Amino acid sequence: MSQRPLILVTNDDGITAPGIRTLISVMNTIGDVVVVAPDSPQSAMGHAITINSTLHIEKVTIDGKQSEYSCSGTPADCVKIAVNEILGRRPDICVSGINHGSNSSINVIYSGTMSAALEAGIEGIPAIGFSLLDYNWNANFEHCKSFIETITRQVLENGLPEGVVLNVNLPNLEKEAIKGIKVCRQAKANWKEEFDKRTNPMGREYYWLTGKFVNMDKGEDTDEWALEHGYVSVVPVHFDLTAHHTIQKLNTWNLND
Amino acid sequence: MSQRPLILVTNDDGITAPGIRTLISVMNTIGDVVVVAPDSPQSAMGHAITINSTLHIEKVTIDGKQSEYSCSGTPADCVKIAVNEILGRRPDICVSGINHGSNSSINVIYSGTMSAALEAGIEGIPAIGFSLLDYNWNANFEHCKSFIETITRQVLENGLPEGVVLNVNLPNLEKEAIKGIKVCRQAKANWKEEFDKRTNPMGREYYWLTGKFVNMDKGEDTDEWALEHGYVSVVPVHFDLTAHHTIQKLNTWNLND
């Protein structure tokens, strides 16, 4: 790439979150950065889009020289409006994050961070979602920087296979303790929900959704294994959800008798 | 199955939508029905879950003898709270819909209807999302009934492959014009967004998200092909998003030099 690449940065924790500020600082060393991110936290929004209300964007200045816009919509909305109304040309890459908290294994499904990356992927833009395994607002993101730079430069250099985006998770360890970057598959894991039932001052019952993460997958090629063993995990994720290997089986059913 | 199956019914258009009322009437002919559905429309919510606010459920009576609960959360929340707090035992099947509007091809990603089905699938419950290709609130769902019954009975009889749920879309045609049920793959298609930019009475600019659906896939084994040619489409959908076929390629990159 002779010119500096045009990089779209977004997230789901909101435009002022420390995670996206770190991601922006890394991207400024690689290319020309435009930020379009939610004006408020949008965690666990999945792949929501805004079709029943209006969207607002506002040019903002927070730090550095990059152009920044806050958007009233979801992470997927941010990508759509950036590409169609703000950037003027197709970005060379879209990066989302750094999420405050894991998006490994089944969490990819619930993740606003990854929905932004998937939305970019659907539009044919190479895209990566980055997440750190630390939910704290004041998490230390410093050790993420060199890994994020390496992975982003490799994507710019090699391109991504068609219809694929990357889901990158970083362990919450000192930089020296991280063993390297590992390409993985999504572990088979889920959440065992527990609802915390309470009564409000007016006597009405309500619930908080909580839960425990359970990894059922003993494979050593999964993202969970990699993260537990001190690696940065990279899972190639696609948005053709067809379970192709089951079509033959379903065609043995009596659907048209 | 000797006993009548326990059937969990949900949707994303809200508990009073004509689509879910039709689905409930079909399920009453098959088993014992419990409805847990959003108290208001949740379309295009993707796989959102409610973690930053409280959830309320309310026992309601609308029609028929089935137990019904309206829930303040998203479709995925409805499934979680139904399984953990309401049903008392694991349901034999979860059906979601009938959605007012298509969830074929890439729409599966944005769909609240399908997120409920996927959530049930993640919890190991056989699940189906049903959608009719008609966005009208007063759409005619009568012709859907026999197809929905056939597919549901086949799932109860055969079970579903592990980690797979069904995405069923029904064409908006007279029953006699429908040629049958076809197992398909998700077509490669997307939305070309168009933002409708307006100015509010206070002079502030805002946007409405609109767009045009574009099917780039000429295959005759896709859901789009089936629907255009008068078939009910059935796509097996999974939630392992790993693009397994690309792992080998990514392992040739310089990630750890």
C-alpha cells in the first residue's frame, strides 16, 4: 500500500472509553484514522440496528488529530453511517474495540464490538474486533498495543479471505507473560444463567440477569485454551450461518409428503 | 413422544402481534404451550441481551388456554428467563415468530426472531424461527399454518443436529401457489444502505436508515431462490461462527516474528 491506509475505528463501549482511545493511538501509527463510535455504551447489543428511530451524528474533538464522530446508534449503525455518510470513500480496514471484557467463544454472538466488525465484513471491508479480558473501565491496555499493531498490519498486507472477519481476544497479563498470537476456532461454551430476583420499593418483582461461563470444550485449538495458556487468540469468523454439513441429513426428512 | 411436548413460544414483534397469535394457535394442536414474549416490538435487535437494566415479567391473558408472560427484555432475554424462571423444566422445543417480514439470507444476522431461536439452540433446546415475507401488521398468516405444523412435527420426531436451529421463511402467496418446503443454504446478499437525511424543527440534522436488498447469489440452492420460486425455505443455522476453512491460510501469516 503506497498511500497511508484509511482506518475506520469504532466500538461498543462508547467513544470516550479507554479501550477505543488506546485503539485509536495504535491506528494513528498505521494510517489515517476516522472514528465513528456510539455516544453511549452499547455492550451486549448483538447485531442490533436502528430502524424505528432517528440517528444523530456529531463531530467531536477528544484527543489527537483524527476526525471523530459520535453517533446515537448501535455499533452496526456506526459502521453503516460511517461508510455511507461520513468517510467519502471505502475504508481500507475497520477495527472495533478494544472491548472492556472478553468476546471469546459464544460471546461473539452477543458482542456489539464484533457486530461492528461483522457489519464491515458484510460490506466487504477487512475488519477486526479486539477485546481485552478485563471488564474494568480503568483496565491497563498498554500491553495490547504491539499485538494489535502486528495483527492489523498483517491484515492490511495479506487481506482477509472473503466473508471473514477476525475476532481477537487478549489475555489480561503483563506483556512479557504473553506467549504469542494463536489462530484458533471458537470454543463450545455457554452461559449458565442465574437470575437474581428482587423486589422494588413498590413491591414489584424484577430480575437481574447474571450467569457463569462454562467451557465444555477440551480442545487445545480453541480460543479459550489459547487465552488460558497465555496466548492472544485470533478466530476467523464468518456470517454465512448455514450449517452446510447438515443439509444432506435434513433432506432425508418427510417435509413434502 | 408419549406425552404432549412442552412448547415455548416467543417472537420479536411483541406478544400481541398477529404473527405470534397464529403461531400459538398452531402449537396448541401439537403440545402444551407456554408463551414468553416481549411486551413491545423488538425488531432488528440482533442478539441483544439486557445486562445493564432490570427485567420484568408479567403473567397475562390474551386468548386461549396457554400460559402467557410478557417480558420487558429482548427476544434472547425471553428465552433465558423462560427456561430459568418460568417453565420449571426444559421445553421440548422453542418456536419463534411468525415474524412480520423476511429473515432470509443476511437478515438472519439482524433478526430478533432468529436470536431467540439461536439462544434456545445454545441452551440445547431444538428451535425454529418462522418468518412471513410480508411486513404488514395485518398480513394474512392462514396459509402458513400447515407448513409450520409439518416442520415442527418433523423436528420433534427427528430432533435437530447438535448446535443447529432452523430458519424458516414463508412466501407471501396463496396456499395453493406454494410448491412445497425446500432445505436451503443462506444466500449471499446484503443491504445497500441509503440514509435519508432530514432537518428537525430546531434545525438539527438527523437520519433515517433505509436501504435496498441486493441478492448477489445466483445459486439455485439458496433461500432467496426458493422463496422467489414459491417454496418455503428451511436453512439450518449454527452458532459456531468459526470460518474453519480459513484457519490453515491464516496460519501462514507472520504473526509471531
